[in-house]
Amino acid sequence: MRKPLTLLIAAGALGTAVAGCGSSRAPGIIPAPSAGATAAATTATVSTPTSGPLSKEPKITAGTGTPPTHLVTKDLITGTGTTAQSGDTVVVNYVGALYKNGKVFDASWKDGSTFTTKLSPTAGIIQGWVKGIVGMKVGGRRQLIIPPSLAYGKSGRPPTIPGNSTLIFDVDLLKVSK
């Protein structure tokens, strides 16, 4: 009778522990952006800088002319730290907007959190991020203009990102780890 009682107590303790785990709104847990760059967020390990050029949220304006059909990257602030490579895990701040009108659809800044993701095609982030952040250095801010083929394609991400939308992201690279 001792073994079944021990198993019953262990099972009860496990059930209590699982029930007490809480939700994704627990302190220190950052939910993935609902309509933005990715679906694979993890706990942030870096804070937003409190001074300097990366301490303020960038303002994105609408694109001009015909949207590009290929990924366009532009370093707005050149970083001096570690260079992000494919497969690295990065911590960033970002703002995402529609190319056609500049309307912001998502930003890590809105809740004061950074965003952590792996630069991998299997990480759940759009390909424009995987390709566009590689080569960026910590301390930099890069603008990515991402065509639909490297973003959300024909289907978009309703209601905030219509199908076949070209996107603009301003991304601040705060940390790189292997």
C-alpha cells in the first residue's frame, strides 16, 4: 500500500505544480507579437537602453514610390558590437509598419519589452527578419523593407496586415548570443 500512496501524493503534487504555473502574462514572460515579426518569443534578458540613440522608439514614415520586390536593408545607426549571424539568438527592439501608409501594426516598445528570437528559418519569424538582421552589429539600428514574399505573402496577417503587404521594420540590435 505504500507504493500507490507515494505515487498518489507525487501525482497530486505534480498536478498542483502544473496548475500553479500561471499564464503567459507572468512577470518576465513576453508573449509573441500578435501581428508582427514572429510567433516565437522568449524571456527577454536585456533592457532597452535608457540613454543614447537606441533609447527612443523610432518613427517610421510610409514608403515612397513602388514598393521593392526584394529585401532592402539600411543601417540607420551602425553598431560596433558583436555581429549577428544565421542561427544566433538576438535580443531586439522593433517597430513594424505598412510600407503603403506608414501605419504601425506592432512594436516591442508598446509594452516596454525587448524581443528575443533565433535567426533561423525554423524559428517562426518571417524570412525578411532572418535575412535582414544577419550582418547587423549590436548597438545598431537597421531598417528592413520586406516584400510580401519574405513576409506574410498573399494571406497577410488580418486584420492589421493586409495580403501582399510590403513591410517596414526599424530594428535595434541589443544582444547576440550563439
